[in-house]
Amino acid sequence: MELEKFSYDNKIVKYFVIATVIFGVVGMLVGLTAAIQLFYPVFNFDLPYTTFGRIRPLHTNAIIFAFVGNAMFAGVYYSMQRLLKTRMFSDALSWINFWGWQLIILAAAISLPLGMTTSKEYAELEWPIDIAIALIWVVFGINMIGTIIKRREKHMYVAIWFYIATFVTVAVLHIVNSFEIPVSFMKSYSWYAGVQDALVQWWYGHNAVAFFLTTPFLGLMYYFLPKAANRPVYSYKLSIIHFWSLIFIYIWAGPHHLLYTSLPDWAQSLGVVFSIMLIAPSWGGMLNGLLTLRGAWDRVREDPILKFMVVAVTAYGMATFEGPMLSLKNVNAIAHFTDWIVAHVHIGGLGWNGFLIFGMLYWMIPRMWGTKLYSVKLANNHFWIGTLGIIFYALPLYVAGITQSLMWKEFNAEGFLEYKNFLETVVQILPMYMLRAIGGTLYLTGVFIMIYNLMKTAGQGSFIANEETEAAPLVKEVKHVGGHWHSVLERKPILFTVLTVIAIVIGGVIEMVPTFLIKSNVPTIESVKPYTPLELHGRDLYIREGCVSCHSQMVRPFRSETERYGEYSKAGEFVYDHPFLWGSKRTGPDLHRVGAKYPDSWHYYHMLDPSSVSAGSIMPAYPWLFESTIDKSQTAAMINALRTVGVPYEEGYDQTANDDLDKQAKEIAARLKAEDNIEVVPETEIVALIAYLQRLGTDIKVKPEQTTQNK
């Protein structure tokens, strides 16, 4: 049979690699800044754009979508062409994918520091950017499926299965979670409210980790690890079991982020059961990766690429064991809302994603430039510095997390909370935060070593933009005889894709549909009313400033929490919350019952200078809230948008809402004057924020205040 000559497109891979490295450094620098802010608040710089609440989502988005996302595209475009023995379906689509993705990242980098956020974790970007993400993702999918259809290799290798699952699942997750009603060009409200919004968000949030940070990187592992080790994948059958069980089970696990919350118990239990089951397929993948190295372990001593990949796969195994353990209710009761979760996430992020990316770059760059790695010694130094960085990052946070939980829950012999003031727990763990910043600095130092090494490598070679190769054309078989049953599926990419969609949709449908349709899942509370216009503006400011990054609004049914905060949270209290603000981390105390707890003047001074009312506070000041005024021109659009998603504002109320806003603002301004002789213009943003904070948790009858510990 005559071989066909063609070339692989390395230029698109090169550009994605450059973007990976640049955004990796940017994302890590922002993360390091945020880490320093937690023990040295002056690093908030007294600017609205650089506070922890605004740069934390910038850091997570930069790492997940800019650093890891660009690396994923680089690895997929490199490996897919070689696995399918063809150039990408369309060079034009490849470049639309590249430039479109970089413009999305630029839009995120501008909008998030400006406070334009939905506040939904890993989905903070506003609706125009969400639409752009969907369009560019479809471009990527068309290019991928088109390449698979025009392939010359009939066998669809395991890495391709994971790429297909990534494409279809991320598309479904992103579209469903991003249903929102626009208020203005860069402002929207989630279509869902309260409990339903929390369920959809963590169905998305957990599976963004699963299908953006895990499945594409498992595909990359299945390509680059065997290549680097020069060994075939350990078990084809294990890869089949690993793939189908992983994508089916993963999608159910989201509710384990919401244990002991107002989510219905049956949904929480489903999340726990499937999370425990996840250990099997996750470890199946890890073992398949590590056992691929059989006979090659002697090379791990010298080869930095294999070192990075071994630690990456091991970190994946650690994170995917720890995740199911954290989904057990008794463990979750200790770990949730603490720094333990931050450590867990970064074992996956720094170890699994970061180290696999580094190994992949060290493997690809010399081959794309037709040369050898400039310095194996520097790469080995990078490995050890990076590993030390992970240890210095994670271990202190495990200690911090357990310390937090034990202090939050400790009662004295008389039956009272031992540490009544939340700030006592914060002060205790500041040394751990300092060690974490040292770990981040070490990890970033390793990245700079890698950049120097890779630039020197490229400098001593010559870039091969179009890598010439040849392969036999794909021959259509008249009849397939023998072979494994799964190989039949691998010859039918469209059928394979359809079955993948079915596998990932089942879990989401079974969890979400009953929560939306069966009213008993969210019992209504008659006394719960929609927010007033002023409270709505205050809530939007709370979202803009990223307060949810440090404060939860979910009192769990533990004695330690009801004693500290007040009555535990009820599902019916959140029916008008678009979006929900339950939070995932308590750097500061829970705020769901903060309403009417302190006088207005306390909140005024707390936002102006936190340390003046809470000595030793690590919270930044918000001076701009005292200078900027509420944008009352948005009020009517806000009311109309919320009425569209079911909040029962009266028809025509949008026309008179500002009258109520002015009245309530003047009342708060008068109270501030009476309480502490504070002169304030009623239209300033601080007045709206005070209105919102004073509303929180007051819709139902709560226990009398026992202490004044929440400072």
C-alpha cells in the first residue's frame, strides 16, 4: 500500500506552549500575592482591584483556564495528530481556538479585578465571556471530531477517549451552570436560586475539576508517560474499565461539597456513595500509569521527565484517595470550610497538573526544535525545588486545617465555647500561612528554572513548524472479525461520543430534576421575603468585593456552630438568593446570622478599618465604599431580571423601587448619626452593604444572642 505524505502542525502547539508558560507565571504570582495577603494584609495595597476577594478568583481562573487550559490544548494538539496519523482537521479552527481562548483569558484578567463576577466558584466570569467560552469550546470540539473522522489510524487510542469525554462534558457543564439573566453588559443573576443554585454549581464545580483538570490530563498521561518510558500502557482492559467507570461515576459526586448544608439529605447521600465508588476507577488509572513504568524504574533515577510524571501520577492517586475520604460525613465535618481543603486542592493542582505539564514540556520542546534538552541537571533541580515547594505548601495547610476545626469545635468544662472569638483561630494559623507562601515561592522558582532551560533548549535547535511524516490511508473494513468488543466502538467515533454523553448525563439528571420539581426538597418559609432594593445593591457589592471567598453563609447543624453563630440554616431561607452565597472556605466567620447582631456603626468601622474593631484582623480595609455612590440607574433592571427568574416583586415595582431605596438609606444614615455621630451620605455604597449585612439571617426567628464572639 502506498504511503501518504503529510505534516504535523507544530506551530499551533508552540503558541499554546508559550501561552502556558506566560500564564503559568502570571497565575502563580497572583496566587503568591494572595497567599501573602493572608498574613500581611498591607499586600492588599488599599486598592479595590488588588484585594484578596478580587484576586483570588483571578488566581483560580488564571491557573485552571489559562495555565492548565493552554497546556491541555498544547498536549491535545500535539498528541492527537500523532495518534490519529493526520494533521488537525482545520488549521483555521486551530488558530480561532488559540486566539479566542487568549482573548477570553484577557477578558477574565480585566473583568475580575474590576469586580465583575457571578461569584460562582470556577465560573465567576460574566455572561458575555461565558458565551465566548461556549463558542470557542465548540470550535475546539469541531476541530477534534473532524480530525478523528479523517484519521489514518483505525484504532482510537485511550488518550482520544479522554479527550472526547472532556469536550462533551465540559460543554454540558458550562452551558447548564451558566444559565443567567443579564442585568447589564457585565452583570447578571443566576437563573437558579439557593439550594438549586448550590446543587448546579457544585455539580459543575466538582466536575470542572473532573473533566478539565483530570480527564484531559489522564489522556495526556496515557500518551506522554508511555512515550517517555518507551513502554506500552500496562493494561488495555484496565484502561477501558478506568475510562467508562470514571466518567459515569464522577458526575454524581458534586453534592459532597454540600454535606451538612440545606441540600436535601438524599442528594447529599448520593454524592457520598458515588464519591466513595470513585476510588476504584481513579486508582485504576493511577496504577495503569505507574505499572506502565515496569522495567523502566532504573531510568527514573536519571530522567527528570519520568520523575515529574511519576510524582504527578502519585499526586493524582493521593488526591483521588483523599477526595472520597473527605466526602465521608464524619471527615467532612472536620475538614470542610478549613485550609485542609486548600491543601487537598493544591496536591492535585501543583502535583498532578503542574508536574505533568512540566514533564510534557520537557518532552515536547526538544523534539519540536530538533535538539536535546539543554540541561538535564537544571531539570532535575527544578524537580526537587518544585517537590519541596509542594511539601512546604501542603503540609502547613493540613496542620492549619486540623487546628482550625479543633479550635472551632472546642468547648470548656462549663459547656461554653473555648475560643469564642473567631479571630483566635486565625491568629493561631498565621505561621502556617507564612510557610505556605514559602512553598509557593519555591514552586515558582522551579518554574523560572524551567523557562530558562527551555529557552536555551530552543536556542540551540531549529523549530520544525511542519513536521513531515507519512502513513497509510485508513482502509474501510468490509467486516470486522475477532478482536476485543471495545475495539468496535473505537472504530465508530460518533457512536463513542454519543455513548459518552449518555454516561455523563444520567447522574446530573437524576440529582437535579427531583430537586427542581419536588417542592418538598425546599420547604418554603412564609416569613422569607425578597430583598429590598437597597439590600439588593448591598448584596451585589458583597459579590463584587468577593466577600464569599472568606465568609460562608451556611450555619451547619452542629452545636459548635449554633452556639457560635445562631440557628442553623434552612433551605427555605435562600429561595430568593440569585446566586447562592454559601461559600467554601472560612477565613473569617460565617455571616448567615450576622443581621441585627451589631449596630450599624460596628459594620461602618469594620469596613473602614477592620483592626479598629477586631484587633489583629487580616481583613483588608474598603475605603472606596465610603466614597463611591450606589448606581441607582441599575435598580429597575435588577428588579426586572429577578422577577424574570421568579422573585415575586410586584408588576411595576421597578419604577418605584428607588423610592424605597432612598427611604431605607436615609434611615441607616440617621441611625449612624444617632449611634456614633457618623456623618454619611445615604447614597454611598457602605450604606447599601450595611443594609444587606443587617438583613442576613433575620427572616426567621433565631435563638437569642449568646455571645459577642464573631469579630
